[in-house]
Amino acid sequence: MRHLPLLWQPRPPAAHCPYRPWLVDRGSLTHRIQMRCSAFSVRGLRLMLGRPGRDEAASVNLNPRNFALLREVHLYCGETPVVFAHSVIPRAGLRGPWQALSKLGSKPLGATLFTNPKVRREPLQFKKLNRRHELYRRACRILNERPAHLWARRSVFVLGRYPILVTEVFLPGILDL
């Protein structure tokens, strides 16, 4: 019998999980980090057209064979990476209301999403990522020591009929903020 990967869950981890306060906050993660860090920055890793994972494509109503804009960045406090962010933006949205997102560069995506009152956020989903998960591997590339697992959350943001999937993987440095 083949094991399927654990699906994203609608419930956050137990109360004793040190990442829980970060995971359950529905406000702007960028803003929350900026309030605790005087030297906040966004450093781009990847911006390309590519095929999202099957579960990612399903989240934004995209055929998994179709391309989307994939954006990956690390959020830093000083020289410490605290979050790895991975976004999936279907191409149709890039010709529509999300057109400017392909030119964000080192600007935080959260600033765009949370300042527009027409953007609706769907419920958060949570997952404990291990070394076998692709997002874990990409998030850890810059870490000197790789933890056994990383907590992540994701949600879909919708403007009109155009969705974006935003996944945030919390790195150990976030716990120092």
C-alpha cells in the first residue's frame, strides 16, 4: 500500500507548539514581523513561470499541467531568515488584477494583499513539513542547521475571481522575535 503525503489541515497545531501564535494570526505576517524587527527585508529567490504542485494547482482552480507565476522569497530580520514564502499566481490573474505582482521585486506581497479591501482571504491551512517535502528543502537551503521539521501555513487570497496561493514556512529564527 502506498502512503499518501499528509494533507494540509484546517486545524493549527496544539497550543504548546511554539510556532502556533505565528501560524494562527490572520493579519499581515509582514506587518507583524516589521513590528518586532527594525531591520526587516525581503530577499527574492525565484520568480518564474512553472508548474505548481498538484495540491497547489487545485487550491487555485488550475489544471496541474498549466503554468503559473511562482514567486519565492525569504523574509529577514537583520541577517536572520525568519520565513520562506512561496506564492502561486495563475497566469490569468497576471493579465487581470494581479498584474503588478510580477514586478514586486523585494517588496513584500503582504503589503499588496492587506491594503486592498477588495481582497478576500480564505481559511488558513497548516502542515508540518519534513525533509521529504519540496518546500522544506527549498526553505532550508540557507540554514546552517536543518531542523527535523518546519511548520507552514497557506491560504488563498482572491480578488474578483482571481486567486493566489500564499504559503509561509516558518524558520527557527521567527521564535526570537
